[in-house]
Amino acid sequence: MPEIQHPEDAIVRVTRTCICGSDLHLYHGMVPDTRVGSTFGHEFTGVVEEVGSLVQNLKVGDHVLVPFNIACGRCNFCKQGLYGNCHEANTMSTAVGSIFGYSHTAGGFDGGQAEYVRVPYADVGPTVIPKDMDPEDAVMLTDVVPTGYQAAEMAGIKKGDTVVVFGAGPIGIMAARCAWFFGPARVIIIDQLDYRLEFAQNYAKCEAYNFKDYEDPVLFIKKITDWYGADVCIDAVGCEADGNPLQTFTGRTLMMQAGSATALQWAINSVKKGGIVSIVGVYGPPFNMIPAGNILNKGITIRANQASVKRLLPKLIEHVQAGRLNPKDLITHRVPLEEAADAYRLFSSKLDNCIKTVLIPSTKS
């Protein structure tokens, strides 16, 4: 049972919590300094049970959604809206900010796949869920929607562009859906699982292709873009990408690099000269094998970051309330928290057409 450790803390009783694709990187041992006894989970909603003496914006009984990044709200980066890069919350690193339930590399805070969570800086991140909002839409606003939206935002999509998204997991599907807000002519999603591609095609109204059907996915993308390449490529896969045996062997088997950078390599090689590659797929230290020469010689712009959830929430809440986004439609499985181990196996092994899993504690309201 967590306790107040600082006057700016709150204790939250979890009502909904998700398994994220990036949780699988922890599950598969891909993230450094993931310690025995850690509680995973960075996507959760809950009811405020207790607040520290300095908390002013929350009260006991508030039902809140909690952004996955932990941010102080007052450092130089937070003041710029870069809540995913807060300089105060994570004393473990000068690179990544702080994230609930994501190893000591990301601050060492216990996460939300639990019944109760200690939430630091409770006046900054937690946001009271609007009364007319479904809690399952709200839990998707803690990570999936903002990360997908920021992937499209960072990509600098212009009217008439062709956008290629690598990865048809929840983030990739949301990135493809949100790309349409910026006026592209085409949105294309690439994956290897037909059920995910079909889901993406229906949810995001995009073109969907299985890279296993093509000897060279990069060549295929160039062929369908008049040999120029895509205007924008989004890497929504990260360090466990399939599709290149050398990347898989060195990055996931031997762990000589920080995971398999296949999707990022494809994105760099598939984008046009002068194009933009947006990265929201998770990679960790120390390095990855990517074609740096192609980045230089093609004049590519790379944009990447953890989503700054707090900055995006007002806009995204409006989109959900107006019906322009229906995040809960991504949820395919609802599982009691006590069955989390089975839920991880199902999600990790891509069983039962799983797209997104929500864990529901027995203490939910």
C-alpha cells in the first residue's frame, strides 16, 4: 500500500489500467535497470484517496486520468511544454524524463498495474475526467492518444502529403488516425499481422500492407510513391521490430545494440529526400544500427520524443468529446487485474486478435 512521501503527492485508487506495447519491452528484458519487485504500468485512471498537504488542484474523490510522464511543472523543460523531458522528476538520468512503472532508468517509480499508486506532483499531471467522458476513453488519453497524436504532429504533415506509419499496434493505429487531422492525401500503415492491418484499415481509414508480402518493403513504398518515397514516415514500433534478421540477432538475441531498429531503418530509407521521420517507438541505451549516412545525404529531419501528455490533453479531450476520436474502440480485451500474467501472455503473443488490453482492479468504482 503506497503512502504519501512528499506534500505534493496523491494516493490514487486505480479504476482502469492498460498494458502498453512498451511494457512488453520491460517484459522481454529490453529495458536496462528493470528491478525485481517493480510494479509496471504507465496508463491508468483512478480515484483520489489521499492528498499531500501542498496539493491544491485535487480533492479526495476526484476521478482522474494520470499522464504516463511524471513532471514537476516548473523546470525549464516543463515551462516549454516538454513534460516528457522534465528535469526534476528523474534524478537517475539526464536523458529520459520520468515515467510511471518504467524501470529505474525512467525514475524508478512504481506504476499503475496495481490497486493503488503514489502519484508525485499531483497538482501537475492528474486531470479530472469530464463527467460526460467514458472512463475507457479517459484511460486511453494517458498515453495512446497523445503519443499517436504527437507522432503525427512531430511529423510536420502538410496538405496532400503521403504518410507511412510503421507498426499497427495501438500507437501506430492512433498515429494513422490522427494523421488525417493534418490534411494528408494518403495514410499508409505497415505491419506483419493481418488482423492488426485489418483493424487499422477500419479504424484509421488508411491503406494497410503486410511487409511479409514484399521482398523489400522500402522498394515497395518507393514504388507506390512514384519512386520519390513518402513525405513523412513514423516509427511506432521501437526496439522489438521484426523484418531484418541481422537487426533481430544483434539487437534482441545478443543485445549488442539497443534492440532491433528495423522499423527506424526502413523509415529512414523510405522517406523522400528532405522528408521527416517521426519516432515514438521506444529505444533505450546505448546505441542502434541505423543508416546515418542516408539521413545526412537525403537531408532528412528526425523528430522524436516521449509525448508531452499534459500539453496535448485540452485539445485531445475536445476531440473525444466532439466524437472526432473514439479511443475506447481500440480496446479489444478487458481482464481482471488478478489475471495480468495471462493478459501479458495474450498481448505479447498476439493471441485472440488482441489490439489493446485494459486491466480492471477489483477495487474499481
